[in-house]
Amino acid sequence: MQEAIQEKQHTFENRLNSLLDFQLSKKFKFAVKVSLAMMLAYLIPFSQGWEQAQTSVITIMLIAVAGPVSESVSKGLKRVIGTIIGAIIGMSLIALFPQERLLYLLSLSICVSIALYLTRAYKGDNTVFMLMAVTMMMVFKNGEVDDVFLYGIDRTFMTVFGIALYTLISIFIWPFKSKNDTLTITTDLLDTQEALYRHKDNKKEKRESLYASVQEKEKQLSQAIISSTSENISLSLSQKNAILQDSKKINELLMLLSYHDKSYFANKYDHYIYNFHKLDHDIQTLFKALKSAISNKKEIEVPKKWKAEYNLEAIKTLSQIDRAAFTSTMLDLSILHETLRSLATKFNAILSPYPTHFILSKVVNPSRFKWFDVEDTKGTFVSFLIFWATTLFWIELNPPAGFLIVTLATALSVLTTFSPLKPSLLIIIFSLSFVFATAMYIFVLPNIHYAWELGLFIFIYSFIGFYFIPVMISVFFLLGIAVLGLSNPMFYNFQIFLMVLFVFYLFLFVLLLFYYVPFSTKPEYLFLTMKQRFFTLSANLMRRSNNLAINKGSFVGRVKAKYAQLHLMYTVKKMQLWASKIDTVYFDSIDKKLLLGFTKETETFVYMLQMMYEREVQSRHNPLILKIRAQYQSHSLATLLEAYANGHTVSDIDPLWRDKKQIIAKIEDSLKSFLNEMEPEQYSQNEVIEFYENISLRRNVWASLLSCQEMMENLNFKVLENNRF
């Protein structure tokens, strides 16, 4: 009996806890905060007799689209500054062209397009630039000339009011605080890195899963630094980037050590290096110490710098190829040991009770802008076209919503151009909002007499939108509030309500039209575009490396290589996105799993290629590398990459390049011949080590490209070119 009672109590407690967890989830808190902000954005202006309350509400909706992320006074201040800059530009254009409406609209469309390009290119809180663009358009008073500056100031004030309201509520009600993001993600990354080190000679499948995890955690660390989240332990941006730099270095070294097949001497390093056990023990100890340093607040004991004690007689018994592989491996292990020591020193400085300080190596802070992306440029052009399409619609028909239609269509085009978010889905969401808004307009609003009733109504309406609908599309559901035309005092006219509703439908259909025109946004088309761009950028990077080695570098080649460095990995990520969106109902002959596996392998290839390129640029004056490059130009990776960039399939390629064993055998024969002719005493130790390192890097890049090629053999990309309609 007692056990039954306890079991019932336990069940009741579980249900109560699950209910509380449901209520206090991040999504619930976010929905409550935004709904409260929208409610107050109406009630406060109504109570004070302020006009344009709807402006502050639209501002809050646009900010909330960014999702439930941390808010701060500094972030709110940046948004206010962006708004004020947008207002200054907007009103300056009005002052410059008071009677020239065409010139004004042309100048406005250009300024708005620039702001929206920055919105797309910026990888931090891009609402700053979004609000700048929106404010430029909001200060325009539908072509009227009376009190235009007072109207602009009023609109700007209400926009700033909306920003301030949202910021204060986000800070003081359930504030979202990220604790030690950089250090936490770093320790998480170290855990995976340690596993990869332990399994560096394990089966390929195990290593590949760890590669994906390491690359993903490196990306998370980079994003955490770019977003500059607040931490209990204060670190400057340069210090965070120094930690990121060391973490990336460790990743590169682990990839070099583990990507190729296991060497036969891997289990007998002690035979060639007397003190190898000390090196291996130090590396594993440092990994464990670094992982536990933050949680235990315990200083790390940093080992002394390791110096190899070679068994020269044993090393002389190795062939030239094995000696190259062995030398490269030991160099990488030595650098890994030194990098872990450097990271341990930084962690000790962070844990010290004294102000955090550690010596920074040359650190390049990553840019928060992704400049000159093709899709960002195309998307900005589409926004420009949407601006003029809706402007012509406004001029010709003069709809009830006025220039607001242009503002909303242009601003929200950022969400729909080159995005998986289809306007057809948005029209469905808006239709649901239309049904709901119509019911509210007829049955609820006429029966509201008190402020608290209106506030409750707005809160519930907003909560439904932000809690039950994904954040990115909730704004389209909440456009129903704009259709209601809430004002103080409130006027009811069902004919005007339907006209405003019709106008909103039209601007959504404009977004739908420009989703397909002038650029196709079908997933299969975009995937093929990204695949072709991936091979083109890879070939440009490889061609630049080859040209530098034979002193044929040019300014154009340098620009192409720089662009490839910036956009190659980003292109692969977009290729992965659109590959996942391809509808296999239309293309059932494509193996979706294999397709996604191909895109994942291209990510590893890019990682290897960029690592190789950076090292080759640093060692481009090495006489050994110059000599082998001049002697064996026919084995250029760029040739094969360019062939795929030009649309050739695997079956079109010379059979030699499709036979992995034959390729490896041919390269090893060439390498053996070159090494036998080489006289090591003519070169410095660093030059020989750089040469061996270059061989290892090239081997890894080749292995990854051949893995991509094997998958491509079983994928008929031509099928994706067929018209599905």
C-alpha cells in the first residue's frame, strides 16, 4: 500500500516537473517576453496619446525574428544608433529631393539596397542594418510635403521606443546569459580532440565521425567568438581569437596525423625515438588537464619543451618514402605538444586570480562580414526589384496601407531570397492569420472596452504567433495585428479591413514572384550551382599554389585565391543546405544519403585543401618543393578540379584518375625516384622537414578528393538538371 502511494506521488511529481519544464522552456520565456513587449508597445503610446504605435510593434517583430538570443544594453544601443543613422539618411534624402520624387525614390532604393546587403553579409546581430533600412523607408510620408520632418522624427522616436522596450524586457525578465561560452566550447572541443588523438590509427569509419565532430565544434567556437557572448571570466576579443587559433592548429595537426592510413611504424615509435613515450604521455596528460581546468579551477602543470632523441641507425634503415612519412609525423607530434603547452599557459592565465593576461601571438581577428558572396549580391538585387515593383503598385493604386507595403515587402525579402523559407508557406501562414484576425475583428475587438482587455488580447495574439509557430515565419502570422488597424480611438470599417488584407496578400504574392524570378531558387538548381562553384574555387586555390611554386603568380590569381579562401567553406555549407532540401519525390533515382555523404566529404576536402594552401604559401621558396613541382607538373590537382568545374562527370575523366590504387602507385613511384636522386645534405633541416610535410599534406588532399570522386561515380547529377514540372 505504502509503495503504491509513493509511486503515485512520484508520478505526480514527474508530471508536475514536466509541466513546469514546459512552462519555463526557453521558447515559452521568449514568447512571453516578446508578447509583453508588443502589448506595451501599443498600450503605452495609446495612454500617452502618441501616434504611430504600429511602428514600434513592427520594430519589435523584426528584432524578434533574430530569435531568442542574449540581449544587452550595448546591443540595444547599436540598434538605436543604426535606427538614427537610417533616419538621418532618409530625412536627408527628403531634404535633397523635396520635389523630385523619382530621384528621391531612386536614391532611397539604392541606400536601402546597400543596408540590406550589409544585413545579409553581416554574421552577427544583423537587425542593426535591417532597422537602418526600415527606418529609411518609414520616415517617408507617402509622398506628402506637410510636416514631413516631424513625421520622420515621430517615426524614428517610435522605432527607438520599440527597441528600448524590447531590450529592457529582455534584460530584466528572464535574462538569457551565456556562461563562459568560449571556454566551455573549447573544453568540449578538447574532449573530441583527445578522442581523435587516441584513435588516430583506428578504423577509418571511427576517424571520419570524429573529423565531423571536431569540425563542427571548431565552427561553434568561431561563432561564439564572433557573437561576443558575455562571460563571467572576462576575455578580450584578441585573447578569444588566440584560443581559437591554438584550437584550430590542434585540429589541423590531428587531421594530418590521422587522415591517411596507418603507417607500419606507428606501433614502434620507441624504436626510432628513444623518448617518444614521454611525448605521448605529455600530450595525453595535457588534453586531460585542459579539459578539467575550467571546471576544477586547477592550475595546469605545463611540461617542459620536448626535444626528440633520435635512434639514427634505426632511421637509416627506413626507405626514403617511409622516412618522409616518419619525419612528417614526428614534426606534427612535436608541434602538437608545443601548441598544447601554449594553450595550457593561456588557461593558467585565465584561472589566475590576477587580471587575465597572456602573450598573444600574431592573431587575425575574423571579420564579421562575409563580403562579395554571390547569393547576397543576387538577393540584394532582388530586394531592389521588389522595392520598385511595390513602389509602382503603391503609386498606381494608392492602397490603404500606403508606403508601408513597400517597407514590409522590401525588408522581409531578406527572409525569402535564397532561403529555404518559401513565400508559398508564408501565404498559408498569413491565411491562417487572416482567418484568426477576421474572427477577432468581428467578434472580439468590438467588445473590448478597457485597456487591460486590449492588452490581454494583444498578448494572447502575440503569444500564439511566437510560441506555436517557428520564429522565422511567426512575423507573417503576426501581420494580422497590422491588418486589424489598432488605433486610439478605434474605428471599425469591415470594407477597409478587407482592402488592407487584400493589399497584404498582394505584397506576399510579390515576394512569391521574386522567389523564382529573375533567379531560380529550386534546391536542385542551387545545389548544382554550389557544386560547380566548389570545384571552381578549389581549382583557383590549387592553381595559385602551383603558380607560386614556379614563380608565375599574378594579381588576378591572388585575388581569386583570396576569394576562394573566404568563400570555399561557406560554399560547401550552402551546398549541404540545398542538398538536404532536394525533394526525392521528383528525383527518386538520387540516393539522398549518398548525396549528403558527398557534401560532407567535400567539407573535409576543403579543410585539407586550405590547410595545404596556407602551408605551401609559407614554404613557396623551398628549393626542394620548387624542384619536385617543376619536375612533376602533370600530377597537378588543379587539372582534375578544373575538369569537374567545367561540368565533366567521373566517366569523362581519364581512367588513370579514377583508379585510386594506380594513382597512388604512380605518385609513389615518382616520389621514390625523386627522393633517391635527392641529396639531403645540400639542404637545411627545415627545408627537408617542410618538403616532407608538403608530401603528407598533398597525400591527404588527394585521398579526400578520391573519396569525393568515388561517391560521385554513384551519383547521377544530370538528373537534377531535369525540369520537375
